[in-house]
Amino acid sequence: MTELPSAFRKAEWEKLIALVLEINGILMTDSNGIILWVNDAFTHITGYSPEEAIGKKTNLLKSGYHDSNFYRILWDTITSGEVWSGVITNRRKDGSYYRELMSIAPLKIEDGSIARYIAMKKDVRDFHNLSDAERQPSAVIDRVVPLMTELNDVTTALEQAKSETNAMLNATSEAIMLLSIDDRMLWLNKAFGRFFSLITQDVIDDFFHNLKSHWDRVFEDSSKIMHIVNSAKENQVSEYREAVSQIWPQKRELEVYSAPVKDASGKYLGQLFVFRDVTRERAIERMKSEFVSLVSHEFRTPLTSICGYTEMLLEGDAGELTDEQTDFLKTIQRNANNLADIINSLLVVSRLEAGAIKLNLGEIEIHDIVDNTIELLRPHIVAKNLKLKVNVNPDLPVVEGDSQWINQVILNLLSNAYKYTPSGGTITISAKAKDDFLYIKITDSGIGMSTDEQKKLFTKFFRAENPETIKAGGTGLGLWISRSLVEMHGGEIFVISKPKKGSILTIKLPIKNK
């Protein structure tokens, strides 16, 4: 991309404006002599309006007064990069002739080639009354040309940047729309037309809501897309993301992304919308969830039998066991229970990803949840010779949530603390209310985590790569599940940890309004 020239100098532009006002006429052409721009004085002199002149060749003004040699010298001079100055007789729109003092200068780009010509014209009906300076427009043009060259460089660079941006946005598979403050569709890429069966040129500058009957046909719920557009424009600060279903001209599942467009000063100019087709992604996610659910259920059936019969054998239902037989059966039982935990975790993940978990909300006494969880894990904690400290006041405010899933979260965090705390260590559970939230902390004196590990802690299947973690086992799903469940309750979960110093995992849940 062409680099933009340095910032324009205000004083120089003021001089340029003054010069343009002094000179009767000014026009700019491309390298072939096609008129690109004229000022008001040009119209006053020639009678041609900008609309009539722009796009025409300069021979529009040719009078026939000069021979071909005159024009050959003129063109040879300017095409060689020099400024031509002289008196020329031209013809107005009404057919009348006039004489003017004119200078034509070439405007060059970085590679030295000529991109534009600028001509300055001075009416010389009273030539003998002109001052020496007025008779030498080349001196004036020498001051103006550098500024016009700078303007030309900027214009060229902006045109190139615009062309490159349009090419990139038209090449993308996402449908893109730029909406003005007053709801006008300022720009649409080609994909937008393909997605929604529109001829984009026909609707540019139209109001988005004027096409409501079309959106009624396109979207399963057109009121939702209207709401998305209105909400995004009202919320001019942050990005916005929503899902919508398209039913025509083909069925699609779309994600709509939106972001505000602002100028350099931060003034809001409009809203950019991107419609992304996620139909295939959603289908793959559903297939994956269905597969995980199917496989998990198929595993659970034989696993239930294995666990049940192992329990019966260990209780002596089939006769007395030798010590070796007991050890074998306990190994089977331990691994079967681990497999059952993995299957349960996979099923929960599958349901969470599919949005199939619905919360059964009610009032939750956190101390009851903590007591129940401790009773489940107490045998393991005692067997590992861990100290357990509990500081959860029964008088804490209640939270509104699903007791089954809050219990699952605390069980997951306590299980982690138990697994990663060496024998003789300490686990502490505490809770307190602050502002409108209840904070539940689970602190351990375990192996701890590095800063990098903490950043990845709540991602699926993450497990730290150190001998202690590998030895403790686990799927890396428990904390991802916990965070997802806590966020469904409008809360947060976060960690503070140092290697070899232990970890503090905190659950933040909103207190039920009275």
C-alpha cells in the first residue's frame, strides 16, 4: 500500500486557497487530458458547469484559432515534465471566443510518472493592465504545484487503500453491512447480496428498516434481527454478538457480530455488522454431542454391572476372598469408578455445549452443600492424612441456584484440592458475603500452578505437564464444567496460585434478592 504523505500544513493550504481565489480558473485533468475537477471560476469563464466539464477532454474549449504546431509544443512541454505558460484563445460554451493567460503543470507520483495535470487560467481581456506577477502565472503555479502534488499523493493513496479494503471485504465469505447513525445502509459487500438475495447497488443508502418485508421472508424471526440492529446501535461502546436463524433463500444458522465505527476523535459514525454462516459448525457440534452421548450411554450399561458385581464380591456375597483377590477387586472397582467419572464428565460437557442443561432454581444454603460434599470426600481425605478446616457460617445469605449443579461445582473443586495436595497437607473451605455476592474459597497447600498454567486452567482437557499432576490423574474437564455452571448462575470462578505454595479457588455467586 502507498504510504500517505506527511500531514498537510495548515498555513500552506490557506495560501493555496487564497491563490485559487486570485486566479480566475483552475482545472485538473488525468494524464490523458480528461477533466477531473474544476473550480467555480472555471465555470464563470467558460460557461461549463462541473457536471458538463468533468469527464470530457480539454479540447472541449478548443477554438480552432491555433494551429496543430501550437498544441504539439504545448503537449511536448508538459509530457516532458515541464510547465507550459502562454496566452491561448479558447471558446466558451456559448460559442464566444476569449483570451486567457494559462500555465499547465504536471503532477508526478513517486516513480516519476505523470498522474495529473493542473491548469491555471487568467482572463486577459485587458492584458496590458496586468501586473508583472499576473503576467507570470508560472511563478504562482510553482508555489501551488507542490501542494497539489501532495494532495494528489493523498488522493491516490486513499483510492488505493479503499480499493484494497473493498477487495478484501468482498473476498470474505461473511456478509458485511455498514449502517449509518440514521439507519442507512452505507456499504454492503458481495456476500451480503448472496446471503440475503439482494442486488446491493439497488439498496445502498436505503434505510435498513424499510426492507422489513424482505427481512420477514429471510429470517425465522425478523423481529430478532431488528432488535439486534437497534440494540447494537444503542450500545455504541462495546461489541455485540447474537445468533439468528435464516430460512430464505436457504436455511442457515448465523452469528451476527457488531462493532461501533468511530472517527479519530471518538465520535460515533455508525455500526458495522458481520453475518457469519455457522450452519456446518453447529451441525458438527450436534453430531459430536450426539456421538459422545451415545458412546457414554453404551459404556455406562456394562460399567454399571461391573461396579455392582465388584461391590457384591468385595462384600463377600460369593464367599470369602483371599487378600490377593481383594486387592484385584479393589483395583477393578477403583478404575471402574474413574471410568464412570470420566463418562459422567463427558455427558455433562455434551449437555453444556448443546445448551441442554436447564437450571432448577431455588434457594440454596451454602453450608448445607459444603457439609454434604465433605461427607462424600471425608473417607478419601482421612485416608490421605489431610487436615480439613471448615469456616462456613450457617447464617450466610442464601443464593438462588440449582443445588444439584452447585453441589457438583464444589465437589469438583474439593476433589481437585484433595488430588493435588500431598499427604499431611491442609484444605480449607470458607465462605463470606460481600456486597451482593457470596464468595466460597477452597484453599489447599498442594503443588500449586505457574502463571501460564493458571491462564489455561479453565479450558477443556487442560492438565499441567508436571509429574505430580500426571500422577494424580484426571481428565481436565472438571474445572471447565465448574466455570460453565457457575457462569450459568451469573457468577464467576477464579484462581490464585504459586508453584509449591498451593492454590486458592474462589466461587463468586450472586446473593438472592430479598
